[in-house]
Amino acid sequence: LDRGEERALEVPVTPNIHTNSPEEPKYLDAAVAQAAYIIDKLDWEDPRSTKGHRMSEHRTIPNLVWLLRKHPDRAPAGLRQKIEDWTRVAIRRSDNMWDFRRYDDGDNWTIPKLNDVGNWVSFPAIATAASWAIDDPALQSRLGELAVAHADFVFGRNPRLAAAPHLPHMGFPEIEQGWPIGHKNNVCARLELCRGSISSGPGSEMFPFHPEGAYRHAEGWVNYGAAWCVSLAWMQHAKANTRPWSPAASR
């Protein structure tokens, strides 16, 4: 992908299809065109199109599923297959002791050098959405397992045996071991005052099980919390057997 293509991937689909304005048809046209671009241009084998988006990946698959299910008559040809292709890559890269989707099939368990936790907190939404667009029961079941596994990974089932929040008493009271590394109090964003801040997690240096490995940066971005809220919403839909494009209707 060149930089222009990377920027194009950032254009959201879902906001264009529920504007509730007189001009909504033209926004739907834009969403369909964007989905067609994704089908044609994105290679799921290239991790820059998946985990490389970090905490923003949940804007891709769930939005494509939303378009497919809410506007099936407008969905571009090949959309369902594109989602299934993503599923097969994700499942293959999650075939390990942690049920954790790796960054690639080489040496990188997580995105090189950067903090990966924002992607993990959004993965339950991504996997749940994908499971509603495919018909293979085995793939659907495995996606459900991976959704839960990534939530577990964030909250302690990982090579460091520690949950991602650095200050778990601020919003996550049942956590026994928070992330050991955080920002100094009264210095950076006053995170010690922020409820629900999610800090960091193991990088490739700690995989498959090297708790003594080097730490990645602690961050505590609001983006992480936002991604986690998206996952909570999709998992609640799964629990209630409703769907976000038609909350009153089950599948």
C-alpha cells in the first residue's frame, strides 16, 4: 500500500449509511464505493490492512458487515467473500497457545515497536461482526472463541500475566494484577484521575512466554477505551441476539 491508499482506508463506511438526512442516498453511494475499493485493493495477508490499524481496525470489518446486512441489495459483489477471507487469515494467525491473533506469520506477534493493546480491545467487536456475515458454523464458532480469548488476553491471560489497566482500581476493581508500567502521577494527562484508562500489554518480546521481556510504551489513550466500548456493545448484541443495524430483530 502506498500512503494514498493507506489514507483511503481511513474513510469510514457506517457513518455514511445512517445519516438520516435527505442526502443520505449519496452517502450510501459513497459507502458502497468505499467497500468496493476495499474488496479490490486490500490484501488481508498484509498486516498493515488488519492489525496494522491498531485501535482503528474495528472501523473496517464491522462496517462492511453493517453494509452487507443493512443494505444487501447495494453490497458490492464479493463483499461476503472478502469478509470470509479476512476470517480465515485471522483464524490462521490465532492458532497458538493464547488463541491470540498474531501481527504476521513471521517473527511479529504484535505490531513492531508500538503498543498493540488497542487492537486487542477492539477485536471482540471485529470477530463478532464477521461471524454474522459468514455461513460456515465452524468459522462462526472459532470467531466466538477468539472474541472471548482477546478480552481475556487484555485482562490477564497473557505472557506477562497482568491486565492492561495500570490502575485497575479506577474502573476495573476485580483485577488482581494491573500493568506494572505506567505514567508518573501528576505529569502526563493526569491518568491517575481517569476512570477506565487502559495502559499497555505484552509486545513480541514477551511471546510466547517470556514475562521478563522488555516492556512496550504505556499510553492510556482514550482511543483504547473507545475501542473497548465498541466491543462491549457488539458483545451485548450477541448476548441479546440482536443486531446493531436492526436492534429489535434477531438474526
